[in-house]
Amino acid sequence: MNAAVPLLAVEHLSLAFPTPTGRVQALDDICLDLHRGRTLGLVGESGSGKSVLSRAILRLLPPSAQWSPGGQVRFHGENLLALGGKGMQQIRGRRIAMIFQDPMTALNPVRTIGTQLMERMCLHLGISRREAGQRALDLLKQVGIPSPASRINQFPHELSGGMRQRVVIAMAIACEPDLLIADEPTTALDVTVQAEILELLKELQASRQMGMLLITHDLGVAAGYCDDIAVMYAGQLVEMAATESLFRRPRMPYTRALMDSIPRMEDEPHSTLHSIPGRPAVRMEGQAGCPFAGRCSRRRSECLDTTPEPMQASGGFYRCHNPLEAP
């Protein structure tokens, strides 16, 4: 493949969901690129649209989702939104894999780990169950599960949370996908296990040269494991830049507020943690103005009336009428 062509290119993607009070704009003119071998972190508060975007890429949304015309999701240059059901079946799990938030709900509770791993490989790779069984053992060993020969016959409830997450990762990489979407892969795991899982993902990506979309609400995680970061708020990408550039000089006040909310080792014990006032916005279709204006201390009158356009900066972009200037 041409290295200059992004592995994944989302272009002007918008969609809404109908509600009794109007249509909620879940995604609003989303544009982003992801190249092979790189990790893009998607950060923002709960409800900002991160998981909706990941499911929109794989077209795993309910029938009520209403897509706006003109949007595209290009994978290896092919528009996934134009594919039929059979075409997407060949993409999901084989060329694009996803790690969901809760491994207990991602695994079938009444089937063994080995059966679930082998089923995926037999379906997508067309190999025999004997070969799939051997590959399943190799995968469990690769993701760091001890005694894989005995674990392969166990059920999900017999494993710890960290081991279940490793199994989910093994299932995701079983067919050697080009793109891995990790949606909050360390949710509900303790800090030590979180670090192990993230290091495992980093090693697997480097060895397989996958592109990875890492969805998280933790800017600290994004800073340590992502090449680029996209900040999402109320269905919009409000800032995107290389990780170092973003942390050195954020332009969007929302990005700065997220950074200020990270606890720091040098803070005095029992110090009050910084928080963003108000609640995350729910943006209705056609609503004008900056979605963050109601919580922003830098807002001006135009922030309430006019939706900011993307402005280029530091190899990325930001959306703000009154951006931060000082690093």
C-alpha cells in the first residue's frame, strides 16, 4: 500500500439520533487520518461521542442512526459506508478489529476461551480447527497468559479481569488486522494491570505494524502511548495535534481544562482537584455556537452565536474563537 495514503481517513462524518425533543447531533463533521504503525488517541469526557465514532467506523450503530450525506470512512482508500452487509462482514474482525470496554460482556459466558478464539480464525482465515487450535495456544502465550494449554479450556468467569482482557486482545489480533480500535481497554482494571495491558498493546502494534485508535478519557494514558491526540467534545473534534505539540501548546480551552484535571505528584496531600464546571453539553442538530461555550471562562458573544471553524496549527487543528496563546 502507498505509505502516503492513510490507513483510515474519516471525512466530514456526521450523524444524529432522533429523540422526543429533537435530533441529537452525535457526530458533527468529523475529519481525521490514521496511518499504519501509528496510534491516534481519542480523548474526552463520557458522552462526548468517542464510542459512537468507533462504532460508526465499523457500522455497528442501531437502525435509528441517521447519517448525513457526504460523509465517508475510507479504509485503504475504500469507502466503508458504501459497502453492503457482506462486504462489512469481511472487514469486521478480519481487517479491522475492536477491543470493547468490558471483556466480560465481549466474551460468550457459556463457551470456552479456545472455542471462541478458534471460531473467529476458522471463519475469517478458512483454516482447520486443528490449525486454529494450535494458533489459539500461540496467541494466548503471546498475550502473556500463563499455562495456555489449561486456560484454553476454561470459561470466561474462571479468569480474572486482566486475563479476560488479554483474551479479548488475543481474539482481536487473531486474524492479524491492519487496524485495531481499542475502546477504553483498561476500564475497571487496577493500575498495575492497566499498565501491563497498555504495554502489551504497544508491543503488539510495533511487531505487527497495525494502526491503532485508542479511545480513553485519561489524558495521561494518551500522553504515554499515542503519537497523535484528537480531543472530542459534544460530537465534535475540537482539537487535534501530535502528542508533544498538544501538551506543549494546547489552543482549545477545553483541552487545557482536561490537562488541568490530571492529578500531579507535586500537589500537596488533600489538595482540591481541578474540575470543569457544569455538565457536558448535548448538542442538538442545527444548534449554533461553540458547544463548550457554556462552561468556558474565555467565551465571548460570538462563541454563543457562531460555530467555530477548524483552524490549522502545529500540524493539526483546533476549533475556538478565542484560543489560548501562551504555551
